[in-house]
Amino acid sequence: MNHKFILIILFWFSPPVFAQTGVLPDFTALVDKHGAAVVNISTVKTHSPPKNKMIPGMPNIPEDSPFYEFFRRHAPPNSIPREQFPHNSPREFESKSLGSGFIISADGYILTNAHVVSSADEITVKLNDKREFQAEIIGVDRKTDIALLKIEAKNLPKVTQGDPSKLRVGEWVVAIGSPFGFENSVTAGIVSAKGRSLAQENYVPFIQTDVAINPGNSGGPLFNMKGEVVGINSQIYSRTGGYMGLSFAIPIDVAADISTQLKVAGKVSRGRLGVMIQEVTKELAESFGLDKPEGALVTLVQKGGPAEKGGLKAKDVITRFDGKVVNKSSDLPRIVGATKPGSDVLVHVWRDRSKKKLMVQVDEFPSDEKDASLENKKNKKTDVYNRIGLALRELSDNEKKQLEINNGLLVEGIRQGVASRSGMRPNDIILGINNKDVTTVGRFKKLLGKIRKGRNIALLIRRGKTTYFITMKLNGGENK
């Protein structure tokens, strides 16, 4: 059959997508109606010069070095302009930055990102009609990257808040902001995913979009097609510093709750449970007898904290908290953080291959938390490597006291084998194996010896300030 004829037939019976779904959306009415509530934010911050100033273009010579004055006076002509020397530079200098925001009330309250205005000495808000106001910071919450500003104005246009839970992956969304200082720029795209977890961001279930977001868009609104704000554009994923198709917005319901607390109290109050957690992998689910990987695996219970008082233990898998399902570990910090301190909460856990219910009273998340560190001593050393390639020793009473643990073995050496391939490191502390506590090297060896080849083992590990599980499979080639 003629190939050209085949191509014609395929095209004839496969019309373009836009022909099937109708014309592309028109955003003009949305922008005309709601664009006036979007503002441009510019900030100024004054910096003091560093104490150890270096000579531009010359080797790194501190100002207090005996060679500093020599190089300053005798640098080759025209190689370093005199005005560039620190002696001729101002004692302080200013840095400026740009961002976006949007008006949430007619009397001048504005939402933006915390990173747009944090530490600024001067904040200027420019409206769509070119009026400018000096803004006051009402409150900042760095954990969610939300800031609430106030300008002295009345009868301002304001946005309408939408419901992010009703967003559907694939629907159109629109961003308005000031990328690179280009005010009132409009970009559009679709919702790529919901409930995204990002590194170091424990309290925000981000909305992922492919809307073009660049520096200066931060703090601006993300609209749905009804003209409702569903998010605050906050971050991009990029290897170049510019837009690469991955943008992230803070859901507006999260931002609204934070802004209300900032307005009323000037700070944000969060619930605290007092546990360290990690994700439940397929291998861990198998070792704990779970039907599927779900929940948040407790790796450490803080002494004297709400979790310990409520009966939670390390190796528990939290599946529900205060009536809310915990599908993955990143869900738990958000749910706990949104719980009012002092509340009595029902917690569903998976323990010893069965379901249990516990009552826990949540307390308030403190501003600073101290973590115990291990005293690095080399007593009771052993050079005996076990079947997975680890040389272990028992912890001293002082070490256990500092770590606030009752048991554990220090990894003093690792040789090539299943443990090294799984990511174990010297100075790791093994707290348990397959849901069993380890108190001595002999007990660990005995428990390890009962595991048949081809089976997964889960080691509860303390590394520095973090506690989590490492899984590995015994393939039969380990040292006996």
C-alpha cells in the first residue's frame, strides 16, 4: 500500500485535539476583571560591608593584611579602577528586589511570599493604576513562605478566593505578576499535579503547573477559569534559574489560614506531635505486614513529647490522624501542623501487624528544638564483621543518655557487601532490625541469623540528628 495514502487516511480520521474539544480558552475577560487586584512589590535592603574586604581583581588579601596597602597603592595602572577599592566604596550599600502580590481586602491587606519581603527595610507596593504606597509587614511565616502586608488605602479592588480542592489535574489556570519587573504580565497553562511535596517544605501541599513563572512572579496569584484565586505562585524547579515547565503554587486555603493568624496574632501557631517519620516503602510494608505502602512510619518518639505521652512508639505506622487519612509520610506534618495546640486527637496506627487507636494531646510547635548528638568514642571496639558486612559495638551509657535512647549499636566499620550497597555508613547507629530492638551485638547477630536468604530486612538507623529505616535484601552471597 502506498505510504502517502496511509498518512492521508490517518490524518483524516484523527482530527487535531482543538477540533475535538473546541476553541482554546480566552483569558481576556478574566484579566480585565481581576488584573487590577494584582500588585507589583519592590523592596530595598541596606547591607553593611563585610569585615574582611578583598581587593577586586587581586588575590584574596584581607584589608587587615600587611600586604593590603601595598597592593592597593601599587596595582598596575588602569588594572583596577580606584573607585573599586574598598577605601573608596560606601560603608553601606543597598540591594533591590522585585516580586508580586494581590489584594485580599478593600482596606489594603495584601498577600505575597515571605521570601519577597523578608528582612526588607523598605517595601513599595505599586497598584495597577500606577499609585504607589509604602507597605507595612503585618506578619511573616517562613515555613509556608507566606507574608501579609498592609497599605493605607480604601475601596481597593480585591480578589475572590477559590477552592483548591476542586481543582482538577489538566484544567486551565492563569498567573498574573511581574516577571523580571515586567508588570501585569499574564501567562497560562494547566494544573500538572496536586499535593506535591518539595524538599524542606513540610507544611505545603503544592499545586504543580506548567504556567510560565520567572523571578518577579513570586507572590502573585494563580487563577482558575472562574477568576478565583486558587494559589500563590511561589517556586520553580530549574537547572538554569529560569522557567523550565515546572512551577509550584501554595494553595490559597493554606495561605488564607496563615494570613488570618498573622492578622489576629502576628504569628502562626502549629500543632506538634514529637516524632520523626519516614515514607513507607514497598519493602517496609512487606516487613510490617501491611497490605500496601501507606501511612507515616515513626522512626523516633521524642521523650516527654505528646506522642510518647499518648502511647506512640517507634515502628508504629500512622494511617489516620484526627479523622484525616495519612496516605504518605509528607501528609502528616501538614495535618499535625494545622491542628490546634491543646486538641485531643484520635490517632490510628499499625503496630505488630494489627490496628490500634490512641488518643494524643497535640501541643504547640516550639521555635527551636535541640537534638542530642552522639559522643564519638572508640571504646569496646570489635573487628568482627557480620554476614552483611558490618562491624558493630555497643553504646556506652553516656552515649545512650545523650541520644535519649535505651538501646543501639554503633557501626564502626563496613566492608563491601549488602550493607554498603544499601547506603549504610560508619557511625550509623542501629536501633532495631525487622521491628525488633537490638541491645547487644550478640542479639543482633542472632536476629540476623534467623533471616533466610531472599528476604528483606529493615534496619532502624540513627544518623546524626535523623532516624529512619534502611532496607536491604539478603541474596545468599553474604559473609557467614
